[in-house]
Amino acid sequence: MGGFGVQFQFQPELSHCAPWEMIYTQGWMFMLDNCAEWRKFWFVLDSSGLKYYSNPDAEERDGPDGEIDISRCLEVVEFEADKNYGLQIHMRDGEITLSAMTLRIRRNWIDILQRCIRTSESPDNARSGTNPTNQNGETFKSSHPDRHDSGSEPTSPSHDDPDMMSLPSTNHREAGVGRDTEQEKRLGDRTKWFQEAVSDREADSPWDKVQLKKGAVARVMPQIPETMAGTDIEKKWEDFEKIPVGEMRSLSLIGSDAPQGTTDALQTEVVSLRQKIEALRKARAGSGSAVPCGPGSPCASRLEELEREYSESLQEMERVHERERREMEARREQMLREEARHAAQAIEALRTAHQEELESVRGGEKTDSALSQSERVSLQQELDGLSERYTQRCVELTQLQNATGQRHTLVEERHREVEQLRKENQELQARLTEEMSLMRSFITGQRSGVVPVGSYERSASELEMLLRVKENEIEYLHKEISCLRNEVQSLIKEKQDLSERYKAVYVELCGLKGLSEREISSLKEHLRLTNAALEEEQQHQPRPSTIQT
């Protein structure tokens, strides 16, 4: 709801006019139209009468949307409206219903309008002299010593939502007039907080911000009873200010898109690994004749870097998979426990109620025994069918759990295979280092001229054969890595399929639960109607007359 402010401006130079003509009052209020709908208008009370506009800018730019003739008003009384604080103007030809935001604003409007009506009824008393006019003006001013504390608002429409500005401050100011500086500062902070909250939540259209719907105030702040004292209101505000912001936000219950991100990361890793293997192969091909090889050579460092990155990526994927698996199992177990408990309670309550109603029906007339027996059999059959369906769903969930355990075992086996491949890679690296040492010693011996030609040819042929063997081993390792990647991708796809199937089963269980509850309600209603019919039949049966001998 929007807040409504009333602003008072006095014009002392018009001393010859009536007292109500000296008062310039304006503010937001709602008016009930012919279609029984509340519409918000900017009301302006001046010397010509009570006019209302669609917005404050229209007061200077356009004409009023309507005008209420004060001279035709008979009385202004309080009215119990369906929203906020209502007041009703009794005209000679009908009634006009208005609504203010707070009790003080409504009281101010009623006081002002009653003064205007009384003055219009007796114009001679209002124009009798300057002193009575000034006295009435001072009396009215003393009756409203604090204009801003009565829920007033500026006439400028620059605020996004002036209604929310007067909402918390007016409730506090009704508790008393004597507020100190610290309390006024706290009230201003609260007003600013509510203004920011409303500007974030409401729509961009100004009309959407002032739409009158039931319960709109409850979305912004808790309802405060009218009889609450000032100290209780202050205490409630202090408790509300201590609430953390994080507790006011809802948390999503649906998981994130982790499998899609994992797949993208795996694809990126595959491309990077292929590029590194090609670079390593080129470096190996170029280092056979000119570049010296050894433990500190570029190819060895690249092999170590490749192994380290692959191990880290594999460990990260395993950690993510294990965490997701644990979360999914914990969520599944919790939902299974809750569903089992709710279903058991519902079935037990249904059986108990059914048993009690069957016993009450059996105590009736014998003519209804066949009908009660058929109803009991049908109810028992329905209960058996529901129990069987629930058992089937539980069995399916157990099968899904077993399949998840098998997938976990398969992942552990793949982990062991990776460890074995890592050990073989280390052995091959050691052999490669040894061969590189032999090659370096051979090249050094050739330069010194100590090695004969026969041993040189033999060493070159052996070196070529060893290089071919190493290339074959590298290709084999590359194939093994590709196979492992494919298996990991297949496991991820299977995990996604299992997750989707689990969600489908969960949705079906929820639907089954709702269907069971509806069937239980219908069965209870049917039994209640049966009992009512039996009682009515017993009441209408004639009682046997007693014959006294």
C-alpha cells in the first residue's frame, strides 16, 4: 500500500475569507469508484473545494479528474473500509468513500473537512471579523503542532514511492510527540531502508507501485496492531533491525550445472594434452641428432609437466565426482526417509480411521452389513494397490542405489589402472634416461675418436631400434589415455542418466503421494457420509411401543 501525506499551508493575507478557505491541504488518498475498485488520487483542498488529480504534476499542467463540492457535504465520519483507514463523506445526493494510510492522517482529514462543512453552513460566523479567523487558524495550528510527524509528505513528486516513506514513520510517531534526535535519526534510516526495498521489488511502472491489492503491506513489513504501545513498537523495530540480510533471502534447492562444466573442462583438457603430446613428439624427433638429452632436457621436463597436469586434472575430476555422489546420496536418503515416514503415517492413520469407522458401522443395523462389507473390501483393495505401488517405487530406488555403487566400484578400478600406468611410465622414463646417457656417451666417444667404426654402426642400429620401441610405447600410452578419457566420459554420461532417472522417480513419488492423500480424503468423506446416513436412518426408524400387562 502507499502512504498518504497531508500538507498544510496557511495564507494569512486572506483575512477576510472563511477559516477553511485559508487552509491549503493536499495529500495522497484512495477513493472507491463506481466499480467498487480503489483508485489513488492526489487530493487538494483549497478555497474552491476538494479536488483530486491522478498525479501531483497534473495540478499545474491539466485540470482535475474530479471535484467534491464542500457546500453539498453534510457530514464526514469514520468508515470501516477493507483496506487501511476509511472515511466517508455524506453528500446530499450520495456518499463518497475514501481511504487514508494511517489513523492520524484520517483524523486530520476528518477534522479539516468537518471544519470546512461547519464553516460553509454558517458563513456569517466565519466572516464576523479578523480576530475569530486568526483565532481559528491558531487553534487549528495548535491542534496539529507537528505537521511532518503526522505522516505528511512533500508536494514534489520526485520520490519514487512516497507511500512507503510514511509507512514506518507514521506508526512510530503515533506513539508520542516528544521524540529526541536519536530516535528521529533511526526513523529516517528505517524510512530510507523501506524506500530502497520497495524500489527494488516493485515494477518500473509508477502505476504498478500503487496498485491496491489485499495483503500488499504484509509483503513489505509485518502487520503492527493499532493498540500496540510505543515501547512495543520500538522493541519490534529493534528486533527487526537485528535480522541479518542473508536470512531474508531464499536458497535454491536445485543443484547447479556441474556435469556440463565438467564435460567442457574435460574437452579442453583433451585438446591441451594432444597439443602437448605433439610438441613432445616433435621435440623428441629433433633431439635425436643435435640436441643433447638427459634428466634436465626439455623433453624430460615436458613429460613431467604432462604427467603432473594429467594427475591433477584426474584427481580434481575424482574429487568433484565423489562430492557430487555424496551429496546426491545424502539427498536421496533424506527424501526416502521423509517419504517413507509420511507414507507410513498416512497409511497407518488411514487404516486406523478405516478400522474405527468400520467398527462404528458394524454396530448399526444388520441390513447394512453387506454394504459395509463391500465398502471395506473396496477400501482394503485400494490400500493394497497403493502399498504395492509404493513398494515398487522403493525397489526401483534400491536398484538405482545398487547401480550407483557399481559405478563407484568401476571408477575405483579405473583409478587403480591409472596408478599402474603411472608406474609403467616411470619405468619407461628411467629406461629412456639410461638410453639417453648411452647415446651421449656414444657421441662423446665418437668425437674423441676412441670408438671404432664397427661399434659405431652397431650402436647406431641399436639406438634406432630403441627409438622405435620408445615411439611404440608412447603411442600405446597415448591410446591408453584416450581409452581412459572415453571411459570417464561414459561414466559421466551414465551418472547424468542416473540423476535424471532419479529426478523422474522422485517426481512420480510426489505425484503418488498427492494422489494417495486425495484418495484418503475422498474415502474419509465417503465414510462420513455413510455414517451420517446410518444415523439419520436410525433416528427415523419408529420405536417399538411397550405393552404393559
